[in-house]
Amino acid sequence: DTGVSQDPRHKITKRGQNVTFRCDPISEHNRLYWYRQTLGQGPEFLTYFQNEAQLEKSRLLSDRFSAERPKGSFSTLEIQRTEQGDSAMYLCASSPGVEETQYFGPGTRLLVL
Amino acid sequence: QQPVQSPQAVILREGEDAVINCSSSKALYSVHWYRQKHGEAPVFLMILLKGGEQKGHEKISASFNEKKQQSSLYLTASQLSYSGTYFCGTDLGFAYSGAGSYQLTFGKGTKLSVIP
């Protein structure tokens, strides 16, 4: 499978715990995006990397959220001190440098109890 | 600024046609269309760049009216496999360069149900 992969696919955690998600983009895609999607809504932009540089971050994104892409390949999204409102599907997408099309991964569904 | 999609939901019988609209209050660089089935990731359908071009993909096509800041997705002779939620994502682009910003804002989606 040469698509975008995400791990884990599902995560249940207790409020206050930290969680980390991983995204492996399509090989040679230099752009990587994180989105959050709640029921009945479209994906909401969180942050975006070009290679290892984090170029954009949503102003609505809490300081509890941090993302990295250390070698310009895979990326991790960490949520510290999770809250029930963080429960959502977290989607990762990647795109090549020469076009805008974003290809989404299957997502990580987070449930905070 | 989140684009507005209409209708919110539509039910079609196989073979019928549908139009889904996406409107923005701001000038757009590009419009992206995706289809998402329940519990799955959004799947890319097509992208339209400013210039008012129309694109086609089998029986699914789309147009982009740059002046009206609107895009429409046309589904003809619908099939059961077309069922899902359709999202438009808009890129406002960078005002200073006119290039794409690569940051998409998605609408709330249009739920399409195709029944036999």
C-alpha cells in the first residue's frame, strides 16, 4: 500500500493523559497536513509542514497540541493533557511539491473519557 | 472563512442527477472537491484553479466561477457508489503573490444518498 498511513487507527484515553499519533505520508511527498474532524463537520486545518519545516499553524490550535516532522518524512501529532473536547478524528494528508492535491490517510479516531 | 455548501443533504434514485454548490465570501485561488464515506478518509475528486475552468471525471464534473467565488459539482446518472458526504475545500491563496497557500478550509459537507 503506497497511500498515507496513520497509527494508531483508534485511541481511547482518559482525560489529562498525553497521546501521540503518527502519520507516514506518500513517499516523496514533501507537504504534510494535519486536520481534525468532528461528527457532521468537514476537516479542520491544524498545521502544515513543507519537508521538516512547520509553515502554518491554526490560530485556533491550543498550546497543548504540538506536531513534528523531524526528518521531513513521517510526522507526529502530540496532544498533552487531553480534554473531552479533543475527541475527534485526526486526519493526515500529504501532497507532492508540484501540485496542490492532498491525499488523506485513514485517520486516527480519538476518544477522551 | 468557511465556505457554505448547499444543499446540506440530498436523496437521489439511481440514474438521477445532482448539483452541489460551494460558495465563498472571499476570492479563491482554488477549490478542491472530496467525497467521504462513513468511517473512511476523504477521497480526492478534483481540483479547480482560478481561471473558471471546468473539469470532468467520468460522470462527475465541476465548474468554478471565479467572479462569483462559487464552485459547483455535477453528478450525472448517479450510481449507488456515489453515496457519501461531499466536501469542498477552498484555498484563498496568498494575497501578495497570488499563489496557492496550500491551506484548505472545508465546508460542512453535503450528504448524498443514492437509493435503488
